[in-house]
Amino acid sequence: MRYCIGQYIHFVSGRNYIVSLLSYIVPEWRNGRRRGFKIPRPLGVRVRVSPSAPYRTSLNIEDYNFELPDELIAKHPTKERSSSRLLVLSEPLQDKKFSDILDFFNSGDLLVINDTKVFNARLEATKSTGGKVEILIERKINENNVLALTKSNRPLKINERLKLNDSDNFADIISKDGYLSLLKFSENIDDIIKTSGSIPLPPYIDRKPEEIDSQRYQTVYANDKEMRSVAAPTAGLHFEQQLLDKIKSKGVNVVSITLDI
């Protein structure tokens, strides 16, 4: 069996270990395809090796692949954010709960959190022929234009009009560039996603978005002014405000940055 450690947080302290957050365990990306969306290259993670990490002469992205049956992938969040599991890379490995992360902080440590917020980037639409289309907004260009991934039974054509479900609004396909399409919406895109959009759950959570997802697929420190991401910084989903307060009370410095995803 091969394993993948999804995300890392390295704490600036004197201790020589890296705490790894298994926030969501995802199956191996198959041939660079993400559930119907064509991706031009295999997806992976960028890993920056800390000076305190075990030395290796080479780092191959294939080392981070793993095999995991779909039935072992959680489809809903735990009742409490911090009750998720935490794997500590030490000798030997330690299997903990996320709330135990408090034990690995020292006074003077620095914790950097990403305060970006996810917007309702997923839309459902219908072609003039009646065919279903799924739209995942990747980037807002201006008030009406976006770059988006589209998923449909047959390839979409330039100048084709897509009618948004349960709405009078529509989007026209202006151009296509590889796996992305330039769409022009009939109304302000911010207004459309408020009324017709849904939270863009990761493809390995194979279900329709539910009301709880609008809260739990956001970090507790997500900034409303930074609502530009199409995916959550998943390692941070396990922090609760009470846990953050305890971390700060130990003399840990907590700073925010905004990295849109």
C-alpha cells in the first residue's frame, strides 16, 4: 500500500518534528482527471522540506500517492471539528486527535493561518437541448465574466447558451482555452452565486451539498472580505475558536495570510 500525506504544518520552534494534518484523505488522482473535469496535468502537492525533516536525496511526487477504498472516505464532517484524527511524524508514529495539537506548541512558536473564504462556485445549468451542465467557477474576471470548468455529456460549443437551473439567468460560452471556458453571465456573478450557487465540495465527497457544508467547509477564521476561493484550506478546517484561544494562551503567535485557492 502507498500513502499520501495531504498537508503539512511546520511549527517554528526548537522541537525537531513535523506535525502532519490528515485533514481529508483523498484517493489517488487517476490519470489527472477529477470526476469529469479534464485537468491538463496530474494534480499533486507542493512540499517544502523543513531543515528539521529527515534528510532525503530526492523527492518524487509519486511517493505521496496512496490507495484507499472509497468506503473509507468520510462523506460528512465529525460532530466536532477538533475530534478529527491527527498523525504526528515522530519515532514511533503517534495517532492522536486534532485537539492534541495543543501539546506540540511552545511559547514563542508561530502559527500561520490562511483566512481565505470559499464562495458558492458550483452552478447547475441546462443546454437548449435539455442536457445537464455543471459549472465550476475557477476565477472571476469582472462582474459578468468568469473562467470556469464545465462538465457535460457532450463537449460544449462557443456561443452556446446555458440556462441556470431554477433561474431566469443564463451564461454564454464566449471562448474556450484547453479545459477552461470563458463564460459571460446575464447578471452580476456575485448576485447569481448568492441565489443559484452551492459550496464546491471536493470530488471525493461524492454527494450533494447540504446546509451544514456552508459552515463546515469553511474555517472558523475565514474572512468575509476574502471570499475568492473555490476550495477550502482543508488543514485549517479542524481548528475551533476555543482551540485557537488555548494555543494563543500558551504564548503562540498566530498570524493570518490570504492565499486564494
